[in-house]
Amino acid sequence: MNADGVRERAGSLPREPGVYQFREGETTLYVGKAVDLRDRVRSYADPRSARIRRMVDRADDVEIAVTDTETQALLLEANLIKRHQPRYNVRLKDDKSYPMIQVTAHEAPRIEITRDPDGEARSASNGSGAERSSADSHAVQPHDDGETATGAATVFGPYTSKTEVETVVKALRETYGIRGCSDHKYAGRERPCLDYEMGLCTAPCTREIDLASYGEDVTAVKRFLEGETGVLADPLRREMEAAAQDRNFERAANLRDRLETVEAFHGEGGEAVQSIGDERGVDVLGVAIEGADATVARLRAEDGKLVDRDRHTLEAPGSAGTGVDAAGRTDGVPAVLAAFIVQYYAERELPDALLLPERHGDEEVTAWLAAEGVSVRVPGAGREAKLVELALKNARRNVGRRDECGMLADALEIESARRIEGFDVSHAQGKAAVGSDVTFVDGGAEKSDYRRKKLTDQNDDYDNMRALLEWRAARAVEGRDDRPDPDLLLIDGGEGQLEAARDALEAVGWEVPAVALAKAEERVVTPERSFSWPSDAPHLHLLQRVRDEAHRFAVQYHQTVRDEVTTVLDDVQGVGPETRKRLLGRFGSVENVREASVDDLRSVEGVGEKTAKTINARL
């Protein structure tokens, strides 16, 4: 359907509210709502993006349904989207940006920060942990052999400040020695790792601590996370006072700052919702608007405890032909609330109560919620008001963020860029070669979908990249990868790496768009051309985040593999695992260590003259 066809079809439509569907034969491509069907459909004669232009070109008809009110149009639109799942509709997007703390259910449990626990996790911001299924609870790690979880992990949160969460977790580890390593690093160790030397772990891997005592420490950590602040605050206070008494004022000041964070931790939005009567499920909504963008933050409380959180972006009423009066004004927050409530809950179970920052002002929505038995409240004070303020705070943190994924898809002229996988390889002169495969969804890291692979040692980045992509593509084509196919593959490198990756994709027969990002010039390379986007382009920033994360994950794994390789250095008296790590980090390989002079060896931290001479003589 070309521009003239759209205008001709629009001219026959009424100036009434309703829903329209762009269709290709029997397939619904797009569902939209409008206050004025004629004006809204006519706007598609000049689409604002390449994605919508492709949709219009494919469509051969526009169907409409007239409604009495805009709210009825919202309800009908939501139901039609749910029924037809149109390819070109942009759904509400969940921004999983709230950190949680997870204690795994291994024989020697691990503590970790996660933004998206697997399974049907339920947690509480006032400290009540909740059990969840944890077949693969270590979200960042791939499927390696190692310690196996024996049950369900315990998850605490969500929390609104990642910095505070990191401070508290570090304090817990320094105080109780709970491990934070992956199962891969934990399994089969003969000597404790650097965390043990730094006082962050009591090394249950080598039984420097017996499992019964370690379990007691884990219990203490859980008690703190459940709300017993003194479990951590008291030892921190004693350590701070001792440091001050020893006139170690810098250490004392650091402990003071940490103590303040710990003591305030459970007060951070952690007030329970005071349920009324038989109410079990309460949703709390906060709204922030900036220009054409609106963000709704939703907090979920069950049985008086916060158990879930998410943020959603949507087009603010008035920016797409909806919610505008004759003077061109929008209804602001009330209109956003009405639109969100209808679209969100048309597909989900309604809560027993909704807590809102202000009235939505839509009689149709009010009647619908009342008929469904939902209590709607706008609290002015008390615990419920604090929860609304917390929701507002989190909505404001997200508002104004641009649709990077949509902009990237338009710039590359692909259908979608919502799900991106990034790839990189790392090795040391061909040794300990590894590859990384990271996943981003809606612009954020999806760490549960990270994977990594050991590669055949060779000093050839192109062949390494080809092998990595062959492995990923084969798993996808053969149905051995449990992840959805991505919309886009991002290769860390330039034209050579991209060509190697595309050779692998073609050989296996996996048809997924692939581009490369060259770090030197930050130039985006595609099979047809290259782009030099402005340095402040949001879609370039998205690719940079994916590229940098793939690089970080590859280097991290390479260091792990390199450090775990047994070398002749292990047999040198006076060289422990940390000295070996420093030597390999300084010289790159055992061969280079062998060629180093005594003076060169002594330049490495922890290597004295006697040890340097021993290394030189032994090698």
C-alpha cells in the first residue's frame, strides 16, 4: 500500500475514536488506536521510521472498528494485540534494572548480585527472602561442570541503589567470608584463590573452613538480609572503633561510611504495604513524563511484602494522535495512568488494589476496575504513600531514555534490534584461546543468557571468530541452544572479523543479521557498507555497551583459563598461585618468564632476589 493508497483509504474513514489494523491478506501486521481514525491513518502516508514504512508497504488493507470512547479503543487494541501478536507492534518494555541479592543453595552457598533471577523468584525489599527454582541460579555463568545446586536459591530485594547493594555485599563477604566465585572456579581447587588472601572468602573449596561452620556464617548473612541489621552493623562498628583507637583514621573513616550504608540499608524503600482486609496483591504505580516519552514504574506487594518490580516505557498520550484536546493539550499523568492500566492489565491478572500517585480521571477505566473488584487508592500519608513515592522515584530515573533498539533497527534497516548477541575472542599469543557470547535485551544485559567457549589454541583472530560463530550457529540450527534467536549479532572487530563470522553463518545456514564494531574508529561495519555515526548517537552507545561487555567477558574467561593451566612454575619453591599469576600477567607466558633476567623477575611484586634466582635456575 503506497502513500496515495493510504490517503485514499483514510479519506473514507470516520472522525471517531476506534482501532485500526494494517493487514496483509489474513495476517494482522499492526494494531493501533486513535481518537480520530481518519487523521491517524492518514499520518501513515508519511511514516516516521523505516520500520513502519516497511509495514505500510507490505499492507494491502486497513480494517477499522469504531468505539464510543478512547478507553474502549484502548481495551480493544490491547485485546487485538494479545490475540494477533502483530509483528510491527511495540509492546510495553520491562526495564529489569533493580538489583537483587541472591544466596544460592549449593553445599557451600555463593552470594551474588543479580538483576534478573531465573525462575519464579519472589523476594522482599524489607528483607524477607523467598525460595525459587534454581536449576541454573548462577546467572552469569555458562553451563560448566562444577558444584551443583541442591535446591532453591534465596533472593532478597529488589533494591533501588546498585552502589549500596555492592557496598553491603562486600561488607558481608569481608565479615563472614562467603564465596562469590563461579562454580567453575570453585570445583576441583587444590589451593585457595586470591579472595581467600584478601579476606573475602574463608575457602570452603579447599576446606580451610569446615562446611558446618561455613553454614553458620551463611545463616548469619541471611539473617542480616532478612532485616537483622546488627548482624553486620555490630562487627563493623567494633572494627571501626578499633581502627580509630589504633589511629588508623583512613580505615576508620572508610568503615564509618560503610556502617552508615549498612544501617540505612533496610530503610531504603523497605516499608511493607499495610494490607487492608483480605487484600493479598497490591500494585503501586509511579509515572514520569518527558516530552513524548512516559515511564511507569510498578511495584508489586503480596501479603504485605514487596515481591516484584518492573518499569515500562510507552508513548505519552498526545505524541501519536491520542489524548489531545481541541487546544492541543495532553492530560498528562492521569492519561498515562489510564492508558497503562488498560494496556497492561488487559493481559494480566488484576491486583486486589492499585495505589496511584493521582486519580486517572477516566470514568470508563473506573467502571471497569470497580466491576473487577479492584480497590483504587491515592494515599496521602503513611506506608502506602512511601511506596508510591518509591515508585515515582524509579519512574523518574528512567524517563526520557530514548528507544535505542528502535533507532538501531531503523539505522541498519532490519526488522528489530531488541535482542542482540555480542561476540569476542581472547588469547595470549594463541594460548588459552576463548570466545564470549553475551546477550542484551531491550538495551540491558541479560546475564542468564551469557555463554562462553574454549577454542583451539591458535594465534589467528579471524579463525577464532569463525570457530566461535560456527559453534553458536550450529547449536541454534540443531536446536541445542535454549535461547531465542537474536535479532542481531555484533562482532567485536572490523571487516576481517565480520567476514569470518559471516562465512561461519553461511556454512551452517543460520540467517541472522551480523555487523561489526571497530574500536579504533568506532565505525559500524555491515556487509554492504560502513557507518560513522555521531559519538552521542544512542544507537551507537547501545552497540558500544554490547561490544565492551563481550570484550570484558572474554578477557575474564581467558584469565580464568590461563590461571588454571598447570605450568612448571607450580614446581618452583617459593612461587604460589598469586605469584604465578603476577609472573604470567607481567611476562605473558612461561617462555617469556624463562627468558627474563633476575632483575626483570625481581620487578614483579612479591618476587624477591632469592625467589628470582630460584626461578631463573629452575627454568
